Amino acid sequence: DAKTTQPTSMDCAEGRAANLPCNHSTISGNEYVYWYRQIHSQGPQYIIHGLKNNETNEMASLIITEDRKSSTLILPHATLRDTAVYYCIVSFTGTASKLTFGTGTRLQVTL
Amino acid sequence: NAGVTQTPKFRVLKTGQSMTLLCAQDMNHEYMYWYRQDPGMGLRLIHYSVGEGTTAKGEVPDGYNVSRLKKQNFLLGLESAAPSQTSVYFCASSGGSLGDTEAFFGQGTRLTVV
């Protein structure tokens, strides 16, 4: 699986958009980009994933560059409840695929 | 719908003791995983299973064994606990290849080995 690089921490004001970057320059053509988050010490929670096209759901938007070497997770209106560690993961399709977590980005949303 | 349930939630073991952590999912998922998370670190894969009766090693399998006798259950065993196995353990399940499905995680088991 391709490795990812994320900033260690970021701050965001409540109500503003949070833009979390991720570099995955060695991503392969059939690897998806996944985002998960972990609030405090809870189990990780799925946010969104994509292959090539930009994706949006009720939680966030995922913007993947045309060359697929980087992506950005966007939380359009961050709230205090969005304070968490955000993990960017790339994963193959296939029967033996599995998630490989790095250390993620610690997002602190402030008043 | 319970999702992924881990038992127990907390446990303190003495060095050398054994125990089994149970993970149960009610979503009929094929894939199940055991991770550990040490303070300030990301999750590391211990073992995983791609279906009933199958298991495979992950990144940090030493000192652990697993079994998947029933599709809905994935057991993680520590035969002789060591202080280095003090950690938070998370179980996860997914419907299939993680290339096109999301994983669901349990709430974790906090294990302390003294």
C-alpha cells in the first residue's frame, strides 16, 4: 500500500471550513483514498473515500488532484465536535486489502 | 443494530496471564481485523481475516493468536501477556475488499499488563 504524508496538527475556527491535506505520491492506479477520524479515544469512524473523482457526502468533501498524488478533505463548517485525529489512508482493492494507519492530523476546532 | 461489539471494555492482567478478546459483528461482514493503538500513535494491524476459517498476520502479530470459527466472531488471544502488550485494542469489520467499502470499528478494549 502507498504511504501517506499528513501535517501533524492543524487549527480551525468553528464555523469555518477545515481543509486537511494529504500527500500520496506513490499511489497506484487501483488504490483508493480513504479518510477516517478518531474522536478522543473512540474507535475510528469512516468519513469518505474516492478513487479519481471528487466525492461529497453529508460529512465532508474529498478533492483528489488529477495526478492523484495528493488529496484534501474538506469539512465545510467545522464544529467543536469535529476536533479529532484525521487519518488519510490509501488502500488497494483485492481480497487481502487492509487499512494501514499513520499518525494522522490532529485537528483542533476552536471558538 | 449493534455494529461491532468488543468484550471486555477494560482489563488488567498480570504478566504471564492469558486472555481472549472477543469481537462480534452483526453486519454479515466477510472481513475482520484486530488493531492495537499505543499512546500517541496510529493503529497497527495485528491479524486479520478475509472469511470464516481464515486468518492472516498483520504488521505486529507476535505474541497474539486469532481464530475465526464463526463468521460473526473474531477472537484475539494473548497466551502469556507482557507489559509491552499494554495498549488499546480495536476490532473492525468490513463487507469485503476495502477498496470499495468502509470499515466499522468497535469502541476498543483497554488492556493493562502489570
